[in-house]
Amino acid sequence: MCFAASIGSNGEPSRFLCWPAVGIALACAWRAGLVWSLPAVAGAFFFGILRFDQSSLALSGAIATLAGAWPSAVALRRLSLWKPSEDSHTDTIRFFLVTFLICAPLFSLTAVAVASMTGSLASPPSFSLNAGLWLSSALGTLLLAPALLSLIYAPAERNDQRPSFDLAGMALGLGVAAVSVLLARAGQTRYAMLALYLYFPISMWVAMRTSERANALTLLVSGCAILASSLVGTPGGAADPSRSVEIGALLIAAIVLSHLVQALASDRLTALQRVSRLAHEDTTTALLNDRGLLSVFGDLLVSPERPNLGLIGLTLSNFESMTDLCGTIPAIQLEQSAATLLLRQPGVRCAARLSAGRYALVIDAETVAQVRSVARDLYASLNAQLFATANGNLRLQVCVGGLQIDRHSLIDSEDCLAALTDALTIAASVREPQLFVEPLSQLMIDSRRELQVKIEHIREALHESRLELYAQPVIDPDAPAGMVSYEVLTRLRDRDGSLIQPPEFLKLAIKAQMSVTFDRAVVQRAFTWLASDPRHLARTHKCSINLSGATMSDGAFAEFIREQRLLHNIPAERVVFEITESEAIRNPAAASRLVDDLKSQGFCIALDDFGTGLATFEYLKRFPLDYVKIDGSFIRNLTSNTIDEEIVMSTVRVARRLNLRTVAEHVHNESVHTRLREMGVVYLQGDLFGAARPIDSIFDQLTELPTEIEDQVTDALTSRSI
């Protein structure tokens, strides 16, 4: 927007006058359309008639206003269409460039050209005339256009709650103008100009702390006051035109810097708000994400007027399969439909997408029945939906768990979500419908917290290397004299030094998904112990190590074994890896890959706990096994239970036909031992032959090594000392 300038009889710009026709025309044409600039053009014409009493000068002002506003508005619109920008500083820079390179030059050139053609200029136009008109139009545009746009159009586009005016900034700007006027009146024109330079830090301060609208309006009011100070002359004299030009240039610089700083500050605030929103909001469904749910639900739980709440979890069990078969877009549409369904539930407080196909919903619920009712509606709406794929139809499988949280329960959001996970696990384990809802009691909360403490103890024990190896001997007819076969067992030391027994920590390790880490630690510790003394390897015939089900699904475990074997120089034929039958049945493909990899390295394989998985003897043929270990539940009552005896006899016969060695576990008395011998089972393990002991003492009851093996140990010790 620009200010019109009066043109004196000598053709020079005299005073800056307050009729910003070009600024108003540009703002209206840019945001409302070119036609809306015509009232400003007409206003420029009538103002020229009143001010100069010359229709030619009034006509030149109107035409110049039109020539400056229309091309500038068209340029700004084309720039927005060419490359739309969401950044305030980009729009601000575009506005500055259009003002300085199109609007102000066209206004000044058109005004001078029309005035010259109509004979309104007494002398040919000079450079100072064009420069003065350019300066006045640019200054008026920069002052008034942002203020007008923020007043008329910004409220409809922005929801900024900050004040529309900065009274402190206005007061400081007016104070600077007043000080400059007083100094000019006192004849101190140099100090009067220096005082105006204080406007720079004031405008920067206002820009950094206010909104776009407040900054524009503050600059308009304070800028007009600074501009008015240029009209004040020295005592007894007229105002100095050069001083007016200098003040105008100073104002332009201050306004440009202020708008740029404000735009950058606004972009930074917008970016922070966007990041904050993304940190708490899911982009796919516009629901909360897991962090957002923890925050919102946490605030709700600590509210003094909190009602009884219901927390419902929903899992699309076969969502990954649906994504693979149907494609990404139908999967996204399904998630958005599920989000809409969640938000339609009665009494909804908040809803969240925890991950792909997993959701949580918080509702007002006075009773468990209300939570169960909502959970059933969700289950009925989503479960068994049919989706057509290229390979046939796919039915959606849904699992729903729910909790009713009493208003008096002392619990945080993390504990609630952990309890919800347990409820979903229970729901997934039941038959149709896979639905489970219960009240969340304080006893459940305390029990889970105690469980978490125990899990943390186990994690800490592994991290601090408080894992200890024990071993139980195995009667092995293949073992030469002076050598022994044994199974590696594990114990953990608690913080106080007491032993944590396997039944306690193994289940917790599985629950905390630490099985793979645990097995790696056992293998590494066992291989390190075998390599620590040549006598250990020399006296070991077979060292058996158990592997968990999660380890069998770890694709990198076989490579880890290879690295450890090469690092410690362990003969593979001395080590037996035991895989559990039930886990092998649960994931036969992964178990088969692992067994094949270990066999290719030379390790022996045993199928542990055979009979507990209710499998057929097909699994004895599927895997390249060396040993079959009959579960102790069939051995303990062998002499008194004919069914157990028949199962053991069948296993022994099939294993013998497959050329497998059969190991009987948990042999605790002589009568069982005698019956096993009669059946032909000669590989035996149990307390009858030796209880589990620290692995360092596994060889204490052995006779001396044969001479040839003793010589090998002596040579190994000699080479190590060298």
C-alpha cells in the first residue's frame, strides 16, 4: 500500500500525505478480486481533487493507484498458484518483492507519466521526484496493507488467541516520535534523527512477542507517528525534505525487519505446534497416539472430579494379513472406519490408535455392564467383516478387552494400559467371542506392580552378569572313561545374593520377551566356561544347552552360535542343543531352519520334553535329531501308571527304529531306573544319579582321565602358558 505524495509547482515531492490509496487497492485486489480495488482508486481521485484542486493531478493519482495495485495483486496470486506456501516468511518475502519491484515502481512511473502528459508538471520530472514517489508508495504499502489484511481477512483464517494490539509497543513507538519532535523543535535535528533509530529495537521486540495482526497494527500506529514527526520543522523554518526522505527510508527498513522477524517467529511457533500435535496425534486416523493417550488419560485420572471410567482395547488380529492381501489403501480405510466407530460410542472421552490395528477407547462407565455393552457393540460391528481379495475372501478377526476403573482407584495411565494388555491377552486366549471385560481392582494393580518389579530384577541380573551356570550329569553309555555328559542349567542371583530358581525367572523372562537375550547369555557363558580351561573340554563328552521357543524364531541365532563357536574354538560335536517339542510344534518352519543350521555346523540336536506337545511321531521324522528326551511327567509314575509305561515303550520303539538315542528325565528312584533298563533306556538323567550343582564342580566325582587325553590337556596348558 502506498501514500500519495503532493507534487509541488517545481515538480518535487513536498510532503507525505495520509491517503494510502495504492495500499488499500492492493490489499482488496489481492484477497477479494480486482474489482474491489476500484473504491480505493475512486478515493484517490477525489482526494486529489480536494488536495490539489487540479483534475489532472487527481487523474494521475487514480491511474497510478490502479497501475500499481492490479499488476501487484495478479503477481501475488500467480506466485501462490505456482508454488503455494505454508510458511509465513515466504509470503512475507513475496509481498516485499512485489511491493519494491512492481507496485512502487509502477505507481511512481505512471504518476509522473500521466502528470507529464496532462501538463501538470511545471518542469521535466527529475530523479528525486521518481525516488520520492517510489519511497512514499512503498512506505504506504508496507504500513497499511498488512494491517488491513489482518483486520479483514486474518480472523477467518487464524485462531490466534493473543491480543490484537500491543499497547506497550505502541506507547514506546509514540514515545520515540514525541522525543524526536521535541529535539527537532529544540533545533537538535541530528539528535532527533538518532532518537528515531530507537524504533529498530522496539519494532524487533514487538515482532518477537506478538501475533501477525498485533505486529501489523502496532507498526501502523507507531509508524504513522514516526512519519508525522517528519512534518515538524525547526523553530522558525519549514520541514527539511531530505530529513523526510531519511525518516521514510528508516521506517521502511524497520518495517521490513519487523515483518521478517515476526514471520520467522510465527513459523517457528507453527512448527512447534505441528510437532507437538504429531507427538500426540496419529496421522492416519486423527486419533491420539500412544503418547497422546498416556497424557490425556493421565490428566483424566488425576482430575479431582473424575468419574468412573471404562478403558477398552481393540485389536484387529489378522490386520497384517489383510494388509498383505488387500493392499494398503483398503487397510487405511478400515482403520479410519474403526476410528469413526470408536468416536461414535456413548460417553467417549478419548480414543487412540496405539499401533497398526490396535486401538484404545476411554468412556464414562459407572458399571462393568456398561463397559461390556460397548465392548460387545464394537466386537459385533467389526468381527467377521468380509473382505474380497485376489486369493479369496478374508474375514476380519477382532479381539476386545475392557476394564472398569473405579473413581477411587489410585492408578496411573501406564498401569491402566498394562492391565489392558493383560485383558486383551486373556481375550485372545478364549474362544468365540474373543471378549473379556473385568473391573480393575487395587489387588490387580498391586499384583502387576509386584510382577514388574520382579521382571526388573531379572533384567538387572542379566545386565549385571549375575547369571550362574549349574549342571546335572547325564548317564551316557557313549561317554569314554573319565568323561561325562551333562545338561547346563541356570540360576540367577538376586540383589541380596539369594538364588532365583528357574521356575520363577523363566516364565517372567518369557513374559518380558527376554528369552532370546537370556539364551544368548547362557550360550556365551557356557562356551566361555568350556574354553576357560582345557580340562573342561577334555572331560566333557556332551554338553546340553536348552533353547526357548522365541530363540527358535530368531533368524540371527544360528549365526550367533557360529561366531561364539569360532571365537572360543569349541568342537561342535561336544555340544547338544535341546529344542522343546511344544515350541517346535508351534513354529515348525522356524524350528526346522534353526535345526538345519545347527546340524550343518556339527552340533547335536535333542527334542526335549517329548510327549507334552501332544504331537504325533511325525516330528521325530521331520527333524534331523540325535536324542529324544522323554518328559519327566511320564517317568515319575512309570512303575504305577500303565498309560505312562505304554507311552514310554512306544517312544523307545519308534526312536530305536529311527536310530535315535532315548533319554529319560527325572529318574528319582531305583525302581524307575530298573524298569527303564528293562525297556532298553540307557541314557538317564535325574537326582538318582546326581542333582544339579555349580558347573565348576561337575567333574569332582570323576576318575582320572585316560592317559592319551591327559597328554592332550598337558600340551594345551603348556602352549597357553607360553
